[in-house]
Amino acid sequence: MSAEAIIETRGVCKRFSGFTALKEVSVGIQAGTLTSIIGPNGAGKSTFFNVLSGALEPSEGQIFFMGRDITGLRPHEFAHVGIAKSFQITNLFPNFTALENVRIGLQAHVSRYGLWRRRSALQGLDEEAALLLKTVGLADRARHLARELAHGQQRALEIAVALAAKPKLLLMDEPTAGMSPEETKVMMDLIRKLVEQRTVVLVEHKMKLVMGISERIVVLHNGELIAEGTPDDIRANDLVKRVYLGQGTH
Ligand SMILES: Nc1ncnc2c1ncn2[C@@H]1O[C@H](COP(=O)(O)OP(=O)(O)OP(=O)(O)O)[C@@H](O)[C@H]1O
């Protein structure tokens, strides 16, 4: 597998009580790229996402992150090595402000390294949280309660919380799900910005959107890896075309 792969799966299988959701998936995600995982309904995208994020342990096979075998590590240990995820389901504290939500994320991170929660340290965290809010376009929402934010803003806030862990790899599960066209555009711009500083992997249903933004695409079908390459490679791939035939274009 490519030397530049930041995360790599080797022969990963995932079985759920007899049903095989992933069948020997071997793929490397190149460092510094925006890679999307696509596939029709039931292809195994969410299962693969959960395997990459450490939420599910493979039944067989291995996962390597920056050359280190991380198979079987617990989810919080995946976070420690530098893997963060942003989910479809909202994971925010609704009655805390946007700034507080990010600060809690930062505190969870720094306390692991034994930093004292002195007043000056907390102030530093507020400044860092404000910077992260700025990164995701929420500078003017810092004092708003999370529950008062629009859907697209809540998703952006979740990303700021994920960034608090300073991940090298950011995994995003359908970041534009349920968004208006305008919110989708804002989110895509944000994702483009995020990939300037880290590797980003998206799981996404919307084929057109994925084609426009991704550098690499991984296609799953019935739990198997059927194609991997640039958007042009994937567009030209006969097997992918056949699999998507009649699926609608989204
Ligand atoms: N916990 C589970 N127990 C049993 N079967 C599961 C479980 N999780 C997923 N599956 C099955 O594994 C297959 C792949 O599911 P997965 O959710 O990974 O696909 P997906 O590509 O994300 O689908 P969708 O696009 O519909 O969200 C499906 O047939 C699903 O029913």
C-alpha cells in the first residue's frame, strides 16, 4: 500500500451475527487529501466509517494509522492518536453556548495531558475556542446557545468541537445531511478549508457533491471495495456505473 497513506485497512471484514457488512476491504487513504466513501444504500459505508473511527472493531483484518497498527484500540484511543469524527447525530450540549461547547472539547483534550485548570489556562482555552469558532465561520455565534443555532451552524459547531482534539484525520459522516442548498454550499467551503491542514474523509450519499469536491473516491458495494481513484477514474468506471444505474443521481 502507498507510503503516504495516513490510514490504511488491510483485509477488513465486519460481521454482524452472521451477516457480513464488510468483506476484506483493503484501502489506503492518502495523507492530506479529501477522500469520499460512496456506495448505494447498504453498501457498508457507515460500517466502514465506524471501523475507521474506532467505534466498531473489525471481525478480521487490521487498521494502520501513520504506520502503527491500531486494530482493537478503544474509541478514545483512536481519538488520542489523532482521529476525530463528526456525526450526523448531534452531539452538542444544547444549553451551553457555542464557545462553551468548544471549550469543553478543548478541556477534554488538555486535561489528558495533565494541564491544570487554572484561571489563566481557562482563559487561554476560551481564546483557542474562539479561534476554532472563527475557523468554522461561527465567530459571531460564540455566545449563542447551541440549541438556538440553525442546523447548518450546529453541524459547523460539531466540527469545531472535533477540531478541538487537533486531529490529523477528520472523519465526517454526511456533513450536509438535511441541509438547505445554501447551508450545503457553506459546509462545502468549510470542508475545502479544513483539508488544507489535515486529511478529511467524508461518507456521503450525494454523488454530484462528492464528485465536485473530492480528490479521491472509495466506492463500496455490498460490503466490498469495488473501485478507488480520482473522480474522473470513478466516473469512467463501468462497474460503478452499473452499480449506480437506476439509483437516481441525488
Ligand atoms: N449493527 C448491525 N447489525 C446487523 N446488521 C447491520 C448492522 N449495522 C449494519 N448492518 C447491515 O450492514 C449492511 C451495511 O450497512 P451500512 O449502514 O454500513 O451501509 P451504508 O452504506 O451506510 O447504508 P446507507 O447508505 O443505507 O446508510 C446493511 O445491510 C445493514 O443492514
